[in-house]
Amino acid sequence: MMKNLIVGGIGVLASILLFGVTLISASIYSLYLSQPAGNGWDSNLGVLGTALVNIGIIPFLLSLVFFIIGAHYVYKGIKE
């Protein structure tokens, strides 16, 4: 049905938006980490990796879940 396509499209778009906002916030926070007065960063992860860990993994997991559910609904809508 068309309803499944709309729900799936909204889920995929929400996933893309959440993923992008998380990356943008991590890149802005990485600028703070690399300053001399900043908190510093882990040499194993790098500046961006440290920022991503500090921001949290939950937004990435939510983005992945939204994408999988949205893709499922899109596939289900196309199949019907």
C-alpha cells in the first residue's frame, strides 16, 4: 500500500537526518577537542573518533534502527 511507502520513506529520511546531525555535532565538538585548552583526545581513536565516542553511540544505533525499519516498510510497500 501507499501507506507503507510513506512510513518507510519517513523512517529512511529520519535515519539520514539523525546520522547527519550526529556527524555534524561530532565534527564541531572535535574542533573543541583539538584546541590547546580542550579536553584532549585519544590517540587510538583520533580527534573525530573521540568526539563520536563522547557524543555517544545511541544516535548511530537509532539511525540504524530507523533505516532498517524504513527500508523494510518501503520494500513491503513496493511488494504489495
